[in-house]
Amino acid sequence: MCGVKPHVLRYWEQEFKQLRPMKRRGNRRYYQHHEVLVIRKIRELLYEHGFTIVGARNRLDELAKSESELLMDDEADGHTHTAVFAEDASGMPLVDERISSGIGDGYDTAAPPQGLQRVRRELLEIRDLLRVA
């Protein structure tokens, strides 16, 4: 699904604190959705952008810090982010991203924050991968 061999994933688990899959009997690993997104981002940083392991680790930390700062800024402004999930005609998930300001009907149809745009893009890539499989 992520285009990475199992031994590489095990190595990345040692190098990146964001990867902590649940382990069950026989050390079988179960990755949650957010971990799959992290794996895809690590693969992109290493293979497409030429980062070293240390560089990719630092970049992921920077991205996490900037996203948490963005969320704190929005919360301070009284905005909350809401994603309303639905399905298209084929049963594949769609995301309607909106920013709630607490005024009027509760939703402003403004451009979604950068973090939600990235998540939407990742979801669409996963959907395309699942259609191929």
C-alpha cells in the first residue's frame, strides 16, 4: 500500500518516533491510518526529495510543530475545523472541509486550512491505490 518493503518499515520504526504500530500475536504489526500517512511522507522525503534519515526526522518534527501552531492559532481566533464525511456514488469517501466560526449557521465556506488540504490529498491517493488493488 505504501510501496515500502517490510524490513524497511521495521527500520523506520526504530528511526521515527511517529511510527509505533500496534503489535499482536507473532509480532504482527497493525498500522493505523495516521501511521500510513506518516510512512508515505517519510518515503516522499527520503526517495523523492533526497533527505537523509536525520533530515527527514527533523522535517517531520518541523511539520508537526507548524501544524500544532496552526491549530493553536485557529483555536485562539475562535475557529474550529470540521470535516464532514460522505461517500460518492461508488461508495468511496469524500471529505467536505469547512471552517466553523460560530456565527450564523455554524459554517463558513472558506478555503480549508493547509493541513486539511494535505489530508484530503493523501486520502485521495489512498483511494486511488485501493481502486487499483
